[in-house]
Amino acid sequence: MTIQKAGIILLAGFFLSACGVVKRGTVHFEGNQNGGREQPASTSVPENFVEEDDSQSEKEIKESLQLAYNDWKGVPYLFGGSGYSGIDCSAFMQVVFEDYFSKILPRTTGEQINIGSGVKASEIKTGDLVFFKTGARTFHVGVMVNEEQFLHASTSSGVIISTLNHEYWQSSYLTTRRVL
């Protein structure tokens, strides 16, 4: 092994060992929510989306999603990103499901859309993944926080909650998958 190769291996080891020092989802991001205008921002974000009449399991799912929202709110969108400096929609779903539900999801929306079981639009519930066709070859994913709103990494506003009933999301809605 040459000195140059050994140096590269040591440098790579240094950077890789620094990853994961702080578990994702344990430190709140303090950034702002600005960006382009491709997707509508939420018109009303609930302070707390856990209701008193929720069943125990639904209550636990909502509490975990509330924590995820509090931890990641406003983190900017970054295609290919997977951390607090920027995250894309499918990586955000990976983080939410791994860190808050101990469930491993595939990396891309194209892979995520094939997991779990299909759900009729009329039967959507908290914790379901919702998918949208946002361009000729682009897809978007979020997770339902209740029967009307979903948490996602928006290209225009970063990590936010949006309403499924908004015209943009209604027109681009593709399918729902249940993985919890």
C-alpha cells in the first residue's frame, strides 16, 4: 500500500467516524424556511396534532410524528441531502421511519412506493406514506400526520406540514402506502 493510499484511507476513516455523533432527530434545526415557489406551503400548521380521542397506537404514531416535526421543522430541501443542512423527501422519510419508528425504508421514492400495502384514498390514516407525481419523471413523498395533513420535505419550504386537500397536492396525488 502506498503512502498516498494510506493517507486517503485514514482521511476517509476520520470523516466517516464523525458521522452519527449526534443521532438524527435529537437536535432541533434553527434555520429559516425560504426557497423557491414550486410547492405550496402549509396554510395552517397545528401546534400539536395529538387529539384526546386517538387510539393508543395512533396516539403513539402522532406523538412520534410531532417529535419529528419539532426536530426537523424548517430544514431546507436539498436534492440528495440527508441531514440538517438539507434533506430531500425520500431521505426525510427514511429518517422519520428509522429514527422515530425503528423501521428501515429504501432510499428513493421509486423504491419506497413499492413497500407496504396499498391504501385507498378514502382510507388514509396517520402514518401512511403519500406519493405524488410532481413532474414527468419526478415523484414526491410525505407521511400523514392526521387524515388531512402530511409531513414532508418540500422543495420550496423545506420540512413542513401541508394539507392533502390543497389543489396542487390533489392534482399530483398518486397513491398511498401503509408501512406501519
